Amino acid sequence: MRIAEIENEIVEEFELFGDDWEGKYEHLIDLGKNLPLIDARYKTDDKLIKGCQSKVWLHSELNDENIVFTADSDAIITKGIAALMIRVISGHTADEIINSPFEFINRIGLIEHLSPNRGNGLVSMIKQMKLDAVVLKVQKLNFPTLN
């Protein structure tokens, strides 16, 4: 499934809640609860996303042509946001991730309903995911036998 199709699914899910942001936050929390656990060996300082108020660990790896992300957070809403982002981009190519504008974030009104600190954290998470995609793409180009 393409990134845009996944984004549309998410928009439809959030539309079910109408203007009920309490319900939308509950949905984010549920997404976070269902986020597959990150391997404990990746919960290190070098995997922490800088710019997040909460602790958010992000790991990415290349699986054939696609990048697979795992994450965890010590905050339930932030963990839900990470789950949302992983749902959208994990399993896609570096180019797809790098070029994605993540329009669903504005379409569901997420940024405007987050605290400034959480909003900055989301931006930092997106930057780190795109940066990881660039790094993995370059590694694959320069060292194809290592992947």
C-alpha cells in the first residue's frame, strides 16, 4: 500500500471521531499500546530523538529496498504519535519516505491540537525518520554488499 493510501486510511479513522479530540487522543493512546516493542538493545542514548520533550527511541534498518522503523517512548501520547508515523512510512523505500509531505498530519489537525513541545517533538521525529532514510539510502548506494 502506498503512503498516500495509508494516510487516507488514517484521515478516515480520525474523521470517525468528528471534533471529539478526547476520542482522538484515546485512539492515539491505543495505537501506542499496539506499537510492537523495540528491541531493548536499541533503547540507547544514540537512538533518542533530539528535540522531543519525552524520551523517544527510534531505530531504522534496511530490509531489501524498504526501511523498517521501530520505536518506543516513555509518554503514552508520544508513543501513539510514533506508532502513527511508523504505520505510515515503515516498509517503504527511502525515496518514498524522503519525498512524503505527510499531509495527513494537517488533515487530521494533529499539530494544532498538540502542545507546542509535543508539536516540536513530532517535527523532530519526522526529521529523524527522513534523515535515517537518507543515511540508509546512501549506505546502500556506497556499500551495496553490506545490506
